[in-house]
Amino acid sequence: LYKSGVRSARPKTVKECKMTSRAVATVALSTEEQRTATERNGHLTSERTDELLSVQQIRDIVRTWAIVEGSRELEDVGINMFERLFQIAPLAVMLFPKFANVPVEKLKYDENYRSHATSVMQAVQLAVSSIDDLDGLFSTLRDLGTVHTGLGIQDIHFLLVGQSLLAALGAAIGVEDFTPEVQEAWTKFYAIVTEKMKEGLNEANSLRYGNSSGLEDS
């Protein structure tokens, strides 16, 4: 969910790739921060993707996504998600080269930032619209994962984005409709989505680097 489409452009030059890798190196969390985030987000790990969504969970996701679409602009929900992400992990902004150097107080006015926030939510929209065709969705998600190679994305980043996305969705859906059962459905759906993205990412990294770390050799 860092890039918005299967055909998103990668860095165009070796220099850009190296600059991205150096920037990503500064995003690494301390051991304590990783432990805390993992404890908070243990329910977002891929261990739960062995079980697919139930019929009721699919209904809950589709129903509440309609609330999101009807209540506000997708751009606003995406911005809310990124604001939450950068609050809990300020250096995560370095994963987004197009607006990494924009002062945080000016981010909401930055065209690249707003466009990316919208694109991320459009990716969620696509996933929801394909929820009845998981095989087709899985193929799309693996392709989406491949375009994230070279950014140094790690499991901890997926966890932090998941925490921020669920919070933003909860705010858009509203407390009455974002019940524990609905939150459980969205949590499981996000775990499935990220599991398939990571499959594509790891495969692309393996081909590119001979490993699945997503980081260039020093």
C-alpha cells in the first residue's frame, strides 16, 4: 500500500535507488520500538491468513466500506491514515521519496502527498471490489508487491501501516458501525492483503538482490 498501482514507476536511476536505500536506512526502528509495535499489532501478522474470510466478514467489509465512500472523500481518509502513521513513526516519511523532504506541517498541502493518499485508498477500494474473487485479487496483490522492491520495506512497516489504516477506517466508519466484529473482519482482510503483497515483494527482491531484504548490499 505504499505505491498505488501495479504499474507504478520505480526509481529511474541508480542514483535515485541509492538515495532511497540510504533514506530507508534511517527509518529503522530501535529494538524497543519494534517490540512495542509488534505487541500492539500482533493481530495484524500474517499468521492469520491461513483462514479466509467468512461470508459475514465479507458482508461487513463491503457494508462498512460503503459507509466510508459515502461519508467523506477517499483523499481525506488516506490523509488521516498517513497522519496517524507519521505520528507513531515519524521517520516512515522517508519511505516516500516524492514528499519525504516536505515539512510535516506542510504535507497536507503537498500535491504528491494528497495524490498518494488518494491512490492508497483507491487500492483499498480495488481490494474490496474484488473481495468475491480472491484468486484474482491475490494475483493483483502479488503484482502490487513487486513494485515495492528497492524501498527497504520490512514487516514492521506493514504492521504500522495496518494500525494506521484500521484507525482511519474506524474514524470514517464511526463507532456504532465499527464494532469489534467489523474490526476483526478488516484486520483479517488487511492481513490477507499484506501477505500476498509480501509474496510478490519477496520474490522480486530475491530476483533483484539474491535475498528478500529489500535493501541493497553495502
